[in-house]
Amino acid sequence: MTLTNLEIFELLHETAKGLLWMSESDYPLEALTWQFGQKILLDNEVVLKITKHSLDTPIKVIEFDSFFQGVVTHKDWHNSEEADTVKRYQEIVRLMKQYLSDLKVYKVGKIEIDVYIVGKTNTGDYAGLATISIET
């Protein structure tokens, strides 16, 4: 089944609602779409421009599965709330893999890092999630 960019946005928005990305501080995951009106290959410079960061801002590209590895793995010591959170992250990963291709995670900045988890839609635009990670 093919979804429109808006449908993917709404699906990610609903699935991530109330979910926090945990780092040294917790921030919400927010759905996003990047629509260009033409096919564009996403690279570091394009990401910096889209997100209105200076072109000299540090940026790292992280492999999608490794980024989510710690939050999608159930541990025996998880209580029921933590187990539910793991299931919600698993659902996000499943949905993103189902509806988006070429998934990547862009970490932009130092210490207070803007995180963009994006993939290509069937129209050649991009959709995903954004959050902030505090890493000192």
C-alpha cells in the first residue's frame, strides 16, 4: 500500500505522540516532511540548509538500525511501562521501514544535538521524525 506524504506524516505523528527520546534530557519525537518539488539527493549540506543550520555546523550520519538499537530491544528487567515504550519504538521502526526508503539519521550540532530521522517517500520527498539529544 502506498501512502501520500501527508498520510505518512500523520501516521508518524500519531505513533510518536507522547514518546520521548531519552538522552541527558528527554525531548519529544516530532513528525516532519521535507518536500522539494523536485528530486533531490539528501546529503549533509542539504540537511544543514533545510534545517537552517550554518554550513559549518558539525553533522554526523548514523545508520538507522544502530540508532534505534537500544530502544527497540526488550530487557528482562523492564517494567510494563518500559516494555510498552519498547513496543512503540518497534512500531515506529516498522512503519518507517515499510513506508520510507534510504533511511538515515542526521545528528546536527554539538552537545544539544538536533536529530533528524528521515527516509525517502514514494514521491521522492522525505519524511521522518525529529528530536533533540543532549550529549555532553
